[in-house]
Amino acid sequence: MNSLNHMKLFSRKFVNQSFSVPDFLVPAVAQRSSSRRAVSTASSIPSPSQSIAPSPTQKKDAPPKRRQPLSKEQRDFLDSALRVNQAGELAATLIYTAQTPPLVRTHPHLRTTMQHMYAQEAGHFSTFNALLSKHRIRPTAMYPIWSIAATALGWGTAMLGREAAMACTEAVETEIGGHYNGQVRVLVEWMQAMEERGEEVGAEVRALVGELKRIRDEELEHLDTAVGEDAREAKGWPVLNAVIRGG
């Protein structure tokens, strides 16, 4: 009986005692299971060198951008630019209106080209009419004189021939393209300055820049068309170009 009790006591001690077993003697399955537990435990405890990311509630919202009204100088610039743009597009539509009948009569292949350029100019004119109306900007007081001059220029160059008419288009579009480029450059500088000061750039300013770029590109397309139609072959082209651009 004493012998039996002694064996039971020895068994309990044997079971409760821990042994250190070399890794190469432990079955591979047991090693992987042990490794997974170790990795899982270790990954849940950040090391001293790791930073704990703040919770979403701990992140501070960025301060909202301020919206500043345009200065008087900026408003005056926009009023003048939009007024001049509208007058220029009026002149362009009148030039094409006067040029088209005599040109198409002698050069029927130009009908589609003239219709395309006129349609784009009419669209530009409509855009600036809407902007002037929206912002209550007074159109130029030179409307009557501008209209007569543009019509005479269109009809006169068309009567001189295809090359002269295209030289007129080249000269006008060169001036207009540079004019729109200057406006875009000024507005982009405004936007950059606003962003650097942490101010909000208004949606209307961004939209206006986009419209000016689109219209500028269409005007330069007309310039390329005119050059392709032998604008620089017109008699006295240097003088004609200089006079139209100077007027």
C-alpha cells in the first residue's frame, strides 16, 4: 500500500514538472503552432520604438479655409477684361458675317470652315454676354463704332481675296490669343496667392479660368486655320498684319 502511494506521488510530480526540450526534437507541427502563438502575442504588443497611431477621434480637423472678397483692384480688372472680351467677340462675329458671302461665292470649299469659326465665335460672344449680365457690367460705349469697323474690315478683306481674308483672321486671332493668355496668367497668379495665404479660391474664379483657356484655344485654332489657308501669301501681308493688329 505504501509502495502504491509512493508511485502515485512520483507520477504527480513527473506530470507537473516542466522539461526543456531541444527544438530539433519537437515535431514540426508543434513548432509552427508555438511560433504562431509567439508572433500573435508579439504583434499585439507595440515595441518602444513604435508609435501608436491616434484614433480618428484624436485627430484634429484642419481649420477651414477663409473666403476673402476680391479687392477693388481685382474687381476693376475683371470688369474691364470681361467688357473688352465681349466687345472683341462681337467684332469677330461681325467680321465672319461680312466675310462669308463673298468668300464662299468664290471659294465654295470654305463654307464649312467659315461656318465652324463663326459658330465658335458666336458661342464666345454668348458666354461673355451672360457674364456681363450676371455681374451687371456695362458693355462698352463704343458698340456702334466697333460694329461698323468690324463689318467694314471683314467685307473689305474678303473683297481683296481669300488670302487677305485669312490674313485678317490671323492678325485678329493673334491679338486675341495673346489677350486671353494675359488674363489667364493674372487669374492663375491670384489663385496661387490665395492658396498660399490659406484662403479659399472661389468656384467662379476657377470656372472663369477654365472658360478663358477653352476660348483661347479655339481662337488659336482659327489662327492655325488661317495660316493653313495661305494667310501669309496675301499681298502686302506685313503691312496688313500690322495695321489690323494695331487697330
